[in-house]
Amino acid sequence: MTKTIYNKYDKQLIANLPREEFKGRIFTITTERDAEKAVNYLMSQSILGFDSETRPTFKRKVSHQVALLQVATHDTCFLFRLNHLGLPDSIIRLLEDTLITKVALSWKDDSHMLQLRRKYKSGTFIDIQSEVSRIGIEDYSLQKIYANLFGKMISKRQQLSNWEADLLTDAQKAYAALDAWACIHIYEEIQRLLHSHDYQLIITKNENESETRLSDNH
């Protein structure tokens, strides 16, 4: 069945979509020993999704360092609590890797923030924002891209929660894991569409007018 996607997805439609959930295992990592074990496992995988979270600030000239790094496989997500860990050698090894397919959204920004904790040489990462442009999508937010490709909503309710809290809530963990896992899901769907050409792109010209462009025309 041919999939219909849009160059720009109407944000107002997202609220009515069914909510996506991460159904895999979630492990919270707070010690260097556990970080080493987690990284060893992650380094054995063929593809990983990355994201990070920072405690929000509501005052001018007040900023916080990255508090959480989440790294997902197809069925597991590790939440590295950097406000407890810092950036130990094990995580640096993962971030500097050049062999594993590592996927993230706007990773350049995340990497810049991570390096405020500790300098490292960023390894090979694939940016979702660049990948979606290959099939004509012009949106940059994870929520819009996911809704466009899968017809489901990624809730952002936990985005402005306290990521430096002593204990993360189940809702925070689920949100963090989903964002990292979604990067894998999006990347693999893009590769499938590029290979199969089984989609049509709707070009939204303005609020009331649109045109259809078939996949094999670009």
C-alpha cells in the first residue's frame, strides 16, 4: 500500500493521533560500573538511536548541563544519568565510535552540549533532519516527522520536567526512551521508502492548496 507523506505536516492534526509508546526494556544507569556494562552491550549492536535531556530553565542567564543521555536499540533503552555520572570513559568510547550506525535528531546541538561536560571527538552520526529531506519532508521536529511517517503522536508532556530530579518518574523514563527509539524507527522507514519508492509526497503550497508529487519523480 502506497504511503502518503507531506513535505510539511499540519501540527494541529497531531493532537488527534493515537499516542506512540516505547514497549521495550528501560534501564537507568547511575554508576560507572553499570555504564561500562551498558556500553559494552550497545557496542555489539548494529544500530542505535540517541537523544539527550537537559533540565529546563525559566530564568534568564541560568543554564544547566545535559542531565540525561538516552541510547536505544530496537527493544532496549539505557538512560545514562549524566548529572550523577558525568561523561566517563565508557560513554566517551561510545560517542566517539565510527563503526556503528548511530542515529539522532539534530545531533550537532546535542554533541555541543555534551562537550560542555567533557571534550571528545564526535564519532559518526546520521542526522534524521538530513535523512527526511531525501524523501521531501521539510519538517525538523521529531514529533512532526513521526506523525507524518507513522500517523502517531509522540507526546511532549515530559519535555520540560526536571531531568535532574533524584529519581526519574516512569513517565519521564518512557518519554526519554521513546525519543531515542523513534530515531531508529524513522531512519529505517526512510531507508525502506527510498528503496521501495512506495510513497507519494503531498506538497503543501499554502493553507488551502496542495499538489501531489509521486516518489519516482525525485
